Amino acid sequence: MNDPVTIFFERIDAQGYLFATGDLLLGEFLDAIVDAAAQLVAGLGYVSSFERACSEADADNDQQDINRRAREFHQHVPLVGPDLNGRLHVCSEAAMQREHERIIERQRELYGPAARTLMAAEWLAAYCDAGRFREWLDRHSADDALAIVQRLKERRQQKD
């Protein structure tokens, strides 16, 4: 019988091939990854111990205890992420956080501030005093602040 980790990687490779050939949409591919990860965790025996820990805590109806047990459980669940070649491997939470921050920074370089940030700027400019808006704007990077001000000027010109 194959071990759960081997089965996991085989499933991910197969789903990745189907996605690469266009036989799966992105959403279907991501659903397959989540399903494979859930089966991996179940195959490693983590789900039953987690469910047992939560049911014991739930019996006491103590939310803090449930949260503590969930944190303890998640310390032992491996995180799976892609390496430079796109193959999945176990990695640390810190490595995943750094990669997430790198992706966010790259998106900012390509597309500017997030849409929610621009919406917040428009609301602050419309409904708050200039001092509060300046204070909010100063908490953003120079590039983002410049893009936000430019966006507000464009919106004002569109209204006029």
C-alpha cells in the first residue's frame, strides 16, 4: 500500500497535468489540490486527533480551550508549497509567508495599490478632514501614496 505522501504527490502531478493541458479550469484544479491535501492530512491521522481534541473541548464549551487545541494541532500539520520548479514540497510557515509577501509586492509593482485601498482613499477624501486623510496616506509606501493621489485626481477630473 502506498503511503499518503506519495499518493498526495501523484494526485497533484496528475491534476497539474490536466490543468496544464486545459482539461481543468483553475477553480477545479485548486479544488483538487484542497481535496488531495485533505486526504493527505486524513491519511497521516491528523484529522481524527484534531476532531477528538475539538470534541473534548466542545464538550466543555470552552472557546479558549478549542482555540488552544486547534493551535496545538496546526503546529504539527505540514505546510505544502511549490519549489522553484513548481513541484510541491513540505515547507515552513515563514517560507510561505515570505512567498505571499513577494507575490503581493509584485502585484503592487504591476497593478498599483489594491482596489480596496483606492476605495478607502476615495471615502476618506470625501468624508474626512484633510489631516486624517494625510495621516492615513502617510502609512502607505511612497509609490502607493503617489498612485492613490493620482487616482483621486483622475476621479475628480471624471466628475467635472
